[in-house]
Amino acid sequence: MDPVNQKSLERVVSQRALQMGSSFPCQICVVGLLCGVCLTSLFLAALTSFGSFEFAGISFSSISVGSSPWNSSSDVVNVVTGTDCKFKLKETERWIDSPESKTETDDERVSLLYSAWGALLTESVRDEREFWQKFGLNRSSVPKAPHLENCQLSSQTNTRLDTRAENESFPPWTSWKGLLDMYPASAANEQLRYRHRIISEGAYPPWITGSDEENYPLTRKVQRDIWIHQHPPNCRDPSVRFLVADWERIPGFGIGAQIAGMCGLLAIAINEKRVLVTNYYNRADHDGCKDSSRSSWSCYFFPETSQECRHRAFELMGNKEAWEMGIIKTKENYTSKEIWTGRIPRVWGDPWSYLQPTTEINGTLLAYHRKMDRRWWRAQAVRYLMRFTTEYTCGLLNIARHAAFSKEAAKMVLTSLPKEWPKEVGSNVKTDIEQFVWSNHRPWISRPLLSMHVRMGDKACEMKVVEFEEYMHLADRVRKHFPHLNSIWLSTEMQEVIDKSKLYPRWNFYYTNVTRQVGNITMAVYEASLGRETSTNYPLVNFLMAVESDFFIGALGSTWCFLVDGMRNTGGKVMSGYLSVNKDRFW
């Protein structure tokens, strides 16, 4: 080709391309034109040797990327910039495949971390060598799982906070939480004097979250006073009297009803200045509860009184004189009416008279109902009875959180690890702030989280049953105010509710993996089909997850929802509110 004509052609192509550059369709056409010219040059090169270099001399990079409007509207120009068309096609393929390859690698790392956490959680891999062979990892190279709790450490810490310190009147309660009081500097005389002064002035128990304004009235004082009442300094003092009570075992009584009954017995004990000692708990009578915790409330939660008082009460059970003098009493000494609808303790006046309305039904806040005193008291009683979870219950919660949130947690953790992990491992050495300050942080869950308990089935004989759609209508109302909310922890005994949740793809649902009711059978029959261990464990996990959630939707007609609400209102969530689908019963 004539050099003059070649230069003219270059100028024409360049000017024309610049004129058309602002139009996206034209950009595509120009790229096609240029690729066509490139392909034509290859074709001509096959036919003749003398023209090969001339067409190869048309440089696509002569269209300046810096000044071309293509640079801001498309990535195509960034990959078609050279003269070797075949090479650039390969580059384009790599550019397209690269995100997919990265995604596959990330997914593999997430799965690896998920599996490693699961192995550590269930102890399915006990030997270090076996762990390496299975995962290609050392235990020390597995980063901390933010959604899991160190149950052994937590149990040890809570035991210390639930036991009187040596030669002290109280456990080591302070104005701070975590393990700060175990820091070496805390042993200084000034620190000890400060601690004694704080406790004597009324340090509140560490199982209370939030200020007085974030809980039911007097919650912090009431919890402190109940603990003092249930933990006398000397259980063998002749003035100490006891009330020993088995948990209700009437067929058809759910866990909620059993807890409500024990709340009534605790009220009697406080009114009569007795120490409540709980005895046989049928729902803990299974193989999951080991040794002395079998058939005992202490399998799931810390005992209601000290071991010293328990031993003394059971000792007095065989003492005829103790019975005659009224030092020991049992549940059988009281009528059902006294237990279920008896007098609420008035040691603290009537704080229920100034409860703030934070429960909504049909768009209106429930400002008052005739059993506000019982609502307040049951919240205080259940908070005390469930103040600390045991190592067993902690493990159940770990398993539930791992099944629900571990993939999300793994993705977050991987962003802070070296890109070469697990080949390259960062330091796992705990610093002081991690060990003594951050130790109090609760395990991570996907937030914000809305908990929803949908009670249907045989509950229709006691209250108005509301369909799942109405619960979701309330969930949508919450999200209108909190648009970042998209996760629901769903608790229900009905399979149809789980099936219907799939009709709401804009929500992320989490729920325990358990067989649910199909059709309308009684709760007693359903629980029997699950077995005692499963029918106890999964409702308690759902209960505690509801307490931890940011929002709650339920039915006031359900004792279970009533107790969940009470735990939330003594757990720093009174201002989160409670949306109820009915108002059938106000105890």
C-alpha cells in the first residue's frame, strides 16, 4: 500500500473514531471495525508476504486512552490496545475469568474456615495430627470465631461472679465487666478498697445489661436483692427457712408454663422469707444432662441458690422437727391459686405502676392492663432464674449460631487475614485488651435481627391464632422504620410456617433444624415425638436467641412470648418495643 494512502487512512480512521467516541453504540461499532481490520491483516498476511507489516502498522493504541471518552464508559478499550489480536483475546478471557477464579478461591477458604470451626466446636477432630490431615491446618492457625463463645471460660467466670468471695459479703461485682478485676494491677490495695466501697454501695449484678432507663423499673436493685435473699451467708443458721419445690410435671404443661409456675413459687418464698430450692426438673431428665445436673434446672442454668443451701434443705427434708416448726416446706403446702395467681412481692413498693408503654397491639400502645404487677414480677423472676447459662446451654447456643451465622462470620474474618491464608498465618497471641476488656463482648450474630415466635396448632383453644402473614406484615412495619433490617430468627412448631417463609425472598430466615408439626396435633404429642432432649433443647435455644435479638414479634396470648418479653425488658431492650399479633390474655 502507498505510504501516503496509508497515512491518509490512519488520519481518517482516527478522526472518525474520535467523532463517534461519545456514543456507546458507536464505540462497539468502532471496536468491531478495528478488530475486523486486524483480522483482515492476518488474512492478507496468509495470502501475501509483502503487505503483512503495513496492516500491522495500524496501532490501536494511537487512539489515546487518556483523552478518549471511552475510558470512562467502558472497560473494553482497556483490553483491546495492542496489535496482536489473538494475544488480546486470551487477555480478555483471563480478565473475564479472574473474578470467577477469585470467587471460587474465596468460597473454598470460607468453606475451609467453616469446617475448621465446626471441628473445633464439636471436637470431632481431637488429635492435632488428625486435624492437620483433614484440613491441612494446625489448630493454632485457625482464627477466633466471633460467633462462638468460650463456654468453659464463660462458665468459670460466671461461677466466680455467682459465688461469695472468700471472707466477703458479695461476689466480686464491680462497676466494670469482663475480666478486668483479674488483671494483675487490680490486686493493688487501692483497687481492692475501691471494689469494697462499690459493692457496699450497691454494685448491680453483672447479668444485667443496660441502664435503669433501658429496663423495667428497679431491675438492677431487684436482681441484687433476690440474689442476696437466695444466698444467705450461713445456710445452717437456724433462722434460715426453705421452700423445696419440684417443677410442674402435669401432662401438657409446656416449658413456659413450668417457668411461670416457678416464678409464683419464688414470689411465695420471698414473701415468707424462705430460700427457694428447686428439685426435680423432668425436662432435664435425659442423657445430655450429666452427673448431678441430670433432672435438675442446673443442667441449663445456674442453680437458684448455693450448693450449701441445697444440701441443707435436702438434709432438713428428713427432719421431722424441721417440718413441725415450719423450717421446711414444699410445693404441696400451697394451693394452685397461691402459686399461679398469688400475691406479688411488695418489698420494692409497686414499680409496675409506672411501667412505660412499649407494647403495641393493632397500632396502639398498651398503656395498662389489670395484671401489670404479675407482668413486672415474672420478668424479674425469670431473669433471675435464667441469669447465667451453663456450659451445656452455652454449647447448644454455639451450635445454633454456627449453623446460622458461620458462613457470614467466615467471610468477615477472612478480610482481616493474610490473602495467602491458610499458607500464611497471622499471630493468634492474645493481648491484654483482648483477654481482660473485650472478654465481655457477646458472641457475634447477624444484626440487626428480628425474632419472631409464631404459635399456632393447639394454642387455638386458649387464644386467637393468627396466620403467618400477619406476623410478616408487622415485620414489614419494623423494616419501614429500620430499612437495614433483613434478618429474622424464626421460632415455630409448625412446618407450614417454615414453608411459607420461602414466599418472602427479601428476608433472610434463620431457624433450628428440627422436625416440626404437620397438621393439628397437641403440643404434648408433638414433643413426645421429638424426645425429651430435643423438645427441651431447641425451644430454650430459640428463647435465648429471641432475648438477644434486636426486635421481637409474638403473641401476648402465649405464655412463652410473655416470658420472652419479660427477659428482654430486664435485658436492656425495653425501648426496642414488642409488637403483638393479639391481646387475648393479660394475666
